[in-house]
Amino acid sequence: MSTVFKEDLRDGLTFDDVLLVPAESEVLPKDVDVSTWLTASIPLKIPLVSAAMDTVTESQTAIAMAREGGIGIIHRNMSIEQQAREVDKVKKSESGMVIDPITVRPDQKIRDALELMRRFGISGVPVTVEGTLVGILTNRDLRFETDLDKAVSEVMTKDKLVTVPPGISLEESKVLLHKHRIEKLLVVDEGFRLKGLITIKDIEKTIKYPNACKDHLGRLRVGAAVGTSADTMQRVDALLKVGADVIVVDTSHGHSRRVVETVR
């Protein structure tokens, strides 16, 4: 072996060669607070944000992150419409009260209602006419129905609807849901106009995920990525319209003129 080669050889360490000796501590894991702030108005219970990559974050990951107290950033490698739908899925996945619930008209076909229920993973939809509640369509109404071309009005529940006024508490909602053996409460104003929807699933999720990252309406928070292309502002508008909580400029080189101009 040459002398030059010998002089270039140095000792190296791997992770297995190093051991960190812990110091004594009186702090218990349950007492540790790892909460932080993503922005001045968005707190996180855990300091974790899932990457805006097409192999990492779409609605399913974003929902899981927000439930645990973090947040997911929906990637931008899709059309504006597709990305907006992914954000919308997160915002509609759970809520203290669904402010803008999916609805159908009484003259729509059952197959249309089923498609909406499948797309958003819901078990029922209120039926309205120009905002006024006229009934509700649930899996119970459709259980043995085979003619999917029937109008919703022919099978929906329209009598003895259980409704509540805006502002009802979580505890009051639980009592009514249990009393009437139902899964959904219809929130209406004095004119019977639909104002929201409270579901047993949302109440159960609130109890199951106490650290969830939610907005002031009780919806899970979610972020979305944009680039610096010509359609960036169009994408931003579409994402904000469906309720994105934070917009992330996602690019391989952040310190560039186009990124600075986009942020401004």
C-alpha cells in the first residue's frame, strides 16, 4: 500500500459506534408539550407536516395528519380541479357542524344521490328546495331500493324530521341523537332553511381525536401546494374557495425571483 494512500485513511464513525448517555430527568412523557405554530394563526399539537409530494400527501394522508394534531400539504402534481377536490375531501371529512353540507334536490335521481354519497364517503344527504329543507335521504331509505332512476322524493324521509336550531351544544346533540336513534341532526333556522348538519360520526371523532388540528368551524385543517407557473393565482383562488388553510409555494429552489414575486 502506498504511503499517500495510507495518509488519506481516517477513522470514521457510524450510528452504531456512538451512544448518547441520557441524563437524569423528572419530566414524564405525558407532561411533554410539543405543540407549536405553523403560522401566526394555525397551531399544531405535534410539530409534523407531511410533504407536498405525489407519493406522500393527498386527502387520506392529510386527514390522518390533522387528526393527530399535525397538518398535510396536498401536492400540486394534478389539475387545479383535482387538487381542489382533495382539499374539499379533507374539509368535509369531519366537523363540529357541517356548515355547507352536500344536498340533493327532490327531483334528482337516486343514482345521482348515491354517486355523491360514494364520492364524499357519507351515509345520507339532506334534501332541499332552494335552501329550504324538505327531507333527508339515508342508507336506510335506500336499503332495498333497486330502481335507481326513481326521484329522490319517492323514497326520502320527509315526516317527523328531527331538527335543531343553530348554536346547539355537543352534549345536547348527543342526547337527541341517542333519544331518536338517528345518526344525523338537521340544523335549520326559523324559516326551516338548512344551516348545517351534525352527525354522530363527527361527535365520535371529536372524542377519539382530542388533539386534532381544526379550524374555527371544527373542520380539519389542510394545506395545499402551488408552483410559480402562469396558472398559480387561478390555482390559489380555487384552493382558497374550498377552504385550504395554508398555501405553500412548492419549488426546488426557493430563493428565486419567481418565488419571491409569487409570495408577494
